[in-house]
Amino acid sequence: MAKSTVDSSIIRDISLAHEGHLKIDWVNAHMPVLNKIREQFEKEQPFKGLKVAISLHLEAKTAYLAKVVQAGGAEVAICGSNPLSTQDDVCAALVEDGITVFAKYNPDPQEYKELMLKTLETEPDLIIDDGGDLVTILHSERKDLLKKVRGGAEETTTGILRLKSLEKDGQLQFPMVAVNDAFCKYLFDNRYGTGQSVWDGINRTTNLVVAGKTVVVVGYGWCGKGVAMRAKGLGANVIVTEIDAIKAVEAYMDGFAVMPMVEAAKVGDYFVTVTGNRDVIRGEHYEVMKDGAVLSNAGHFDVEVNKPELEALSVSKRTVRRNIEEYTLKDGRKFYLLAEGRLVNLAAGDGHPAEIMDMTFALQAMSLKYVNDNYKQIGSKVVNVPYELDEQVARFKLAALGFGIDTLTNEQKSYLDSWAEH
């Protein structure tokens, strides 16, 4: 055990480490792409002598990413990006493995903020962020730590929106790679990862049937597409609500009903929000909802389902199962909010499958190396993952699956490159 990290870390209980190691070992065995990158990092030591701060949902897959970055020579400090997704046994295991951890399951809001500040006070050279919290704190409350930061990588749509706002205002002080916008992120993580893990979380929490019921998916981005697809596979009738006309037509062409939220609210049994925006389910919708409606969120922050307005309409609230709060309205209707309106797939589940996060975290690791190698040339802006890195992750994944693909012949390349008449 690395005594220095035990002394410097803030976690719930170091004695939980054994179970955490088992969880990390399990995902390690199912993340061949990240294992390939770890082999490269161990040889090349791209982060030797550098400090890396990570804010992600702190469970086993994230823990293994931290160990891969550590294998590249970095001194790593990590905190959670959501108070209900942190797993205390995984935190303990990381501490035993020499990584500094500032995270506990369900800290109060003030302690949660302090744990993030502690992570940044390790004075990182590079960061991996989820939702833009570390970047926001650096640019608002801890500007004294900005100068040392070379750059970083962002995991989520929400975080990238915040970063682009910073950049637009001329305030962003270092380069950030938009990992969420990479093909191997949104095509697989956002669609297949979110699609499966949301229903894993809902089903394990409620123990209710989905088949035959009406599911309302609020937002039809890549995450919404995945949630709707898996709901259909479970036998649900699916309604999509949208503000984007193109996405709404796409949902219709994919076989789903499309209507405004105030109409969908009248018939939905399950509601899943995946917009990244606030108040997409609010008072006017509660007024017309059916008794027994189940409300859940798969967006980054717990603002998509408006909790203050729900509480204002209710005469009582109680916890009826772990991660289920029952709200009783004045007219006797009952609504059930899962995981306090936080990310249902992580706060009430284990998050995306390991094989999916293998690709996403491979992108994170490679993007961190890319920004470290090129931060001076990139400048203070948000940049996409280079296509060659995106494709390399896909090639590693194909190799792990045992699949091969074709390559163009020289004649085919010439044909495609020619502008002359064919």
C-alpha cells in the first residue's frame, strides 16, 4: 500500500479495498483496448513527471482509466463527478494502488465541492473532466492554479457546452479536447452505453415491467436514441419529445410517436430525460401526469426534472425503495423519482458496460497524450479528437473482437481521388 496516498486521500473507509480490487479486476479483463494503450504507456511514459487530475463518475471503469494514466508515469489525483455515483470500495482500492482519491458516496454539497477543490490543489498539469466542473472552478474560484495546466479532455455534452461558452467569451485559458464529440464516443458510448445502462438502472431499482407500458424519452440526441431503442426492445410503446425539428422527424422515421411534452405527460408511465437542459419536466407537466408515473434523468446534472416544483405540488415525500422517492400530490396521485433526479444509470446502477467504456476511456487516454504533446500549438480552445486517434481506437476494438476489414486497392484510391470522367 502506498502510505503517502493513504495519508493524503479523503475516502470513506480503506478497509473496503478488497471488494474494490475485485471490481477493477473484472473490468480490466473486459477492456482490451485500454489494456493495449496501457502497454504503450508503460513503454513510452508520456506523462512522466506530470500530475493529472481526474473528475469522473468514480466506479471501477473510471478507476482502471486512472491506473492506465498512472502507468504512463503520471501522479494521479481523482474525485467523483456526481455524489451518488461514487463507489467507496473502488476509492479504497485506488488508494492502495498509489492514486490520491478525494471522493465519498453521497457527501453533502459543501463537502462534495471541497473534494473537487482538494483534487485541483494537487496542482495538475493535465485534467480529465466530466461536465466541466474542474474547468469551471479553475476559471472562477482557483485562477491561481490555471498557469500550470497544459490542457485536458472533456467527457460529456454538458461539459463541452460549458467549454465552448468559455471559449466564446474569450475566457478559456488552456486547450481542451472534446472527447464526447468523437465518433467512437457518441456512436457507441452515448447510444449503446446509455441505452443499456439507463434501463439497467431503472429495472434494478424499480423491479417493474417495461413491456406494454409507455416510455417518454425527452430528447433524441445520441443518448436519447439509445434509450428509445432499448425501451422498444423491452416491449414499450415509445414517445419522443424534442425541440429540434430534424431530430423529431428522425424519431418519427425510427418508428416512435412524436409530440409536445405536455401531451406526452398525460400518457407516460416512464419518463427519461436526456437533454442536458433544465426543467424539461416541470409543473405544467406534473399537473397532467398519470398516477404512478416513474421519473428519471440520464443527463449530467439533476436539473432536468424540476424537483422544487414537484415538491411544491406534493403534500408528502418518502423513500419507498433504495433510490426511489415517492411524491404524493394533493389530489392523491403518486409520482416516483429515481436517484434524486441524478444520472439514473450511475446513481442507481453501475454505469455503461465495460466493453463500451473501453472505447471511450481509450479516447480519453489518447486525447490526454495528444493535448500534452501539442498544447503549445493548439492554444486556448476546444478541439476535436483527431480522426486518426478515433480510428485507431476502432481498429484496436476490431482486433480485440477478432474482426478484419477491407482496404482500398491502389486502383480504387486513384478512382476516388480523380476528378476526371470515370
